[in-house]
Amino acid sequence: MTPQFDAIIVGAGFGGMGAAIALRELGYERLSILDREDDLGGTWHVNHYPGLAVDIASVTYSYSFAPNPHWSRLFAPGAELKKYAEHIADTYDLRRSMRFGVSVQRADWDDREHHWTVTTDAGETLTGRFLVTATGFLSQPHTPDFPGIDTFAGTIIHTTRWDDAHDFTGERAAIIGTGATAVQLIPEIAARATALTVFQRTPIWVVPKIDFAIPPVVQRLFARVPRTQRAARSVNNAILEGIMVVGVLHFRQAKIVNKIAAAAARAHLRVSVRKRATRKALTPHYDFGCKRPTFSNKYFRTFNRPNTRLQTSSIERFESDAVITADGTRTPIDTLVLATGFNLWDTNFPALQIIGREGRDLGAWWREHRFQAYEGITIPRFPNLLSLNSPYSYSGLSYFTTIESQMAHMRRLLGELSRRGAATFEVTDDANSAFLDDVTEKLGDSVFYGGQCSTSRSYYFNQHGEAALLRPTSTSNSLHAASTFPVSDYQFS
């Protein structure tokens, strides 16, 4: 039976759109891009809380083959990323393949017909030759089940379901979490609320944000002479590579880089926060890079405001109008904001049930036999599956580096499939095991294993204590490998 589509892509964010662009280049036109939200853009559609912006300079946080010369700032606000996503969809004519409000629940490999059958929450079934999962790394929000939270009579807002109409003016607000989202949001709430209490479980490394408006003359230069923007991208890439890749992934060989980054963050904290006790509470007790660091010039200074209080005692329970912490403090609140992050390892890998050959359940297999994916994109017993958000796939430089590496892998793999006139591809067990052994060995040099990370509570680590998210190589290595991997690592049939 001929499947309905050449490929079914789950997710209409930048990953899904990048995959669609690569598939179109290879001649696959019958695409179905499904997304559970009501519009495209992934995280940049779902998130629209005050203060939202990229935490990687926009010249890097974008497709290299589709630069945007019109970023308003070095670190663009979230609304501009959403607009950029819409521009990509229009430029590459992707909207005609997109369907929204469709939540994919399950995908099953049909070994007789050589295609995937996808089932939605509405009971609809679709068939596709290829299945591409592009559900993102941070797509399954985590909401802690605090005792008594169901009795809280005030307003509760999760950052991924932000209420744009909510006004904090005159309110007693509280926010749980001090991750990258909270770092952006806390100064915005503090500027409006009568009182803000920040409940911190784990402090975060924050370094100064060298941000500024990009003058119109520079935007025009980028538009007229694209190589100038490529040069700016290269400079920023080199800086990020030094901090994020060398200092984190090559911690054993380059501890000095890691220590310099940590020292810069401590100095930033010291000059920003007046009270010594507050500085101490905001100082991380783990090495730089164990938990994703972030950039901000406003976050630390917010704790100098008379209306902002840092609470480090753990939450014991909720009452109808207050939070009670383990130290006995009762904090009356009107609105509670949950900046509690995402659940990667329990529900996000994968974000839907995927059943491959021999009835292998991908989620169960990962949890029982280690999280793994050859070159961060394919898995044994799962023919014609391209899993974009997989273990060991994320490049420490930028999500767009990850996407473009995977696009290159797709071009080489599917090009070979076409050249052979084959129907299916599947990575071999030997190739997958060799890759897993290689990344495991390389990660031994990283801060995750060579540094002090035990108190970081980082989403980089799965439930087995493995840092199985980042690819432990340089950005150039990941791009090179995606274009040169041995095609003999796959079986074609």
C-alpha cells in the first residue's frame, strides 16, 4: 500500500521546518507537518511571557542559510523569533503542509508495508514512508505536585501558558524557579507587583549580557552585504565555542576557561547585589556548566528592590492564600507563577509512543538500555525514523547548529537511499554501539563527570545519572560528521 505521505513530521518549530526544507530539497513533496499548538514556531509560539528573549546572540540563533538582517537587538526579543519562524514558513512554502491542533499520540512501524502509521488523539490515522519527530527538547512542562496546591484560591500561571491579560500591579506575587525563563521574567514581575517572593531551589550561573540595539545602518549593511553578517556570526560562534564547548565539554583539558567564566559570573553577582547574605544564597555550589547558564543584566539587581524577597527554604505546603515553607515562613500571595521547567527524561524522550520493529517501544527501550541514538538522529529497530530531539544530538553552540547538522545527515542518508533504490534505512547495532561508546568516552572529559555537579539538579542528567543530552564534540566536528558518516553504518532494503 502506498502511504499517504512521503514523511510525517511531528512538530512545526524550527526543527520540523528545517527537516521539511531538507526533504523538499531531496524531492519529497508529500509532507504532513503536525503540531498540537494552534500555530507554528514551537517554543517561540508557546512562550510569550514578559521579558522573553533569546539567550544566544541572534546572528547565531538562526539558520545560517537564511540569515535575518533585521534583528532589532543583539539578543532579539521572543516576538522577533516568532516572526522569523513565520518568515521561514512563508519563504519555503511550508504552511501548505502544516496542520495545527493535532496531537500525535502514537506511531507504529508496519514492517510488511514499510511505512509508519501515526495515530492522533482524535483517533485519526495517517501513513508516511518516513517519520520525523521534531517535538523539541523542552516541550513537556513540569508542574510539581506541591501539597495543597489544589486548594490555592489565587491565580496560577505556568510560563508556557502565559496569560497576556494578567496584570501584576498591586499584587503579591510569587514565582517558583530560578532557571533561564525565571531570570528573564523575575525583573518584569518585580517592576509591577507590590511584593514578589522568589522561591529558589538551585541558584543559576548568570553572566553579564552584552546586549544593545542594532543600528538601522548595520541592518542595512547586513541586508546589502550578507558576508558582513556571516562574519559577525563567525565571531560570535567562536566566543560561544570557547565558553560553552571548550569550557564545559573539555573541562579536564581546559579548566581555566571554565574557571574564568565562573569568575566572571561571581564578579557580576558581587557588583550587582548589595546584601551579602543574598549574594551567598544566589551563588551556585556547583561548577559552571553543570546546569545551563544564562545571561542577564537585570536579574541580580532585582533582589536589591525593597519589594523583592529571595526564599531558599523548601516549600512545605500551600494554603488558600499563602505558601508555607519548611522554616515556618508564611508568605501570603495573590498570584503564583510556575517557572518550573520541563520534564525531559520521563516524558520528552520521546514525546509520543513510538513502536518499531519487533514491537520495540522506544521510550521503554531507552529507559531500560540507556538513552542512545546514532549521531543523535537514528536508532536500531526503528527503520525510516529520524528523531531530531534525541540523546547526544544537541550541539552546545546553538539549537540551529543541531538542526543544520541533522539536515546534513538527512541529505546524505536519504540521498544514499535514493541512489540504491531502497525502501528503508536502519542504523546497524554495531554502528550505534560504537557511537555510544565514543560519546561516553568523550564525555569523561566534560564538567559533567570531571567537575562538581552533584548539587546542580540539572536537566542535562537523566534518571541514571548520565549526561546524555549534549554531543561532546566541537560544532565543526558535528557538522563534518553529518556529511561524512560511513553509509555502511546503515542497512538499506
